[in-house]
Amino acid sequence: MRLQKVLSGAGVASRRAAEDLIDQGRVSVDGEVVREQGKRVDPDNVVIHVDGVRVIVREDRVYLALNKPRGVHSTMDDDRGRPCVGDYLRERVDKLFHVGRLDAETEGLLLLTNDGDLAHRLMHPSFEVAKTYLAEVPGPVARDIGKRLRDGVTLEDGPARVDSFRMVDNYAGKALVEVVLHEGRKHIVRRLLEEVGHPVLKLVRTQIGDVRLGNQRPGSLRALSRPEVGSLFAAVDL
């Protein structure tokens, strides 16, 4: 298939505008800049970037965001009949899986895909993909808590620290704090906050890399935009 047709079909630009991108040297195929108009490529077997951002051209790839409600388990099936992520996918024919987990009591952003390579890298700690959480905790929160968490605390399975911490709000003996970290250990946010004296009352994951939960309704699914998918690929060097 001609490269400009592939770019057009992927929603990057019209075919004429895609030709301009090629002329300007802004398109690469398998790491090589392409300036040749009409170059033929196999979209299932090449990696295409525009301005350094990977273009998703395989039509069989699916990338979704779920706002997981509280009480829903991060499994595709539950042998005890409890609510699970798979309940939200019963009508889909795609074979999807969740990228990482949220414990049942944690709400928020959970990515779903059939792209195993991307999912593996997003979950691998070496790529240090940041995840952002909002936590409601007992207040007030001492001013030095952020520094303690950034410096690191020792948990039962070793030291851990956050990338950033900020106070969002204080109200009626409670506080809302934002925690950003790339750790993937089980219950890591809850354990960190409990270690510094502020056990979590409510926890929501609001962001993974550059993908944000925004105002997405609990229990709803949405397809990730092309820039969002591209940002995930960039975050894990794909």
C-alpha cells in the first residue's frame, strides 16, 4: 500500500497533506526518513513515525480506557461471581486484556488493549511510566510529608518513594493529595501513605503517562485518540 494512503487511512492527514509531510522529511519508516512519494509499505509489518510520534496503522489493534468503578476486580472473569473488568467487555469480539491492575477498592483509569508488546512495556518498571493518583486521607497533612515521600520510606518489601506529591485540598478533617510514581508494586500508594500516617480513605488513578481520565464517567469505555496512543508508544520507546 502506498505510504500516503496508509497515513491517510490512519487519520494522520488527508492524502495530499500526507504527501506534504513526506516531502518535508517528517515521516520515517522503520527508522529511516522517507521522501519518496508513492513508496509502498506493508502496514502490518512496518513501524511508521510522523514528527517522531509512532502512527498506529494496524486496524486490528485496539486501545481503550476504562474508568473502573470501586468494587470492580481487575480480572476478565471472576470465579466467585464478583463484578470484574470483563463485565464491561462482554459485547466486544476483541480479545482484550488489562494493562496492569487496580485493586478492587481503587477507582479510575485502566488501559485495555490487544497489543501485547505495548502492554508488556507499560507494565515493565524499567520504562518508568508515571501514574498519577488522587487520594483522600485523614487530615491535616503535615508540610513535611511530601518531602518524606519523595526522599523515600522503607516498606516491608524494600524502600519506595514517589516522583511527586502535592496537596490538593483540605476539608472537614480530611485532605485530598496527588501522588505521582512509577512504582508497580502491589498496593504501593496505599502502603506509602499509611507508612507516613495517612491511610487511604479513597483512591482514584487519574493518569497513566500522558493519558488522562478527565471527566470520563465511572464504568464507561472510550477509545484512546491517536495522539494518546502515540504518547504511550513514545513513553516506552516503541
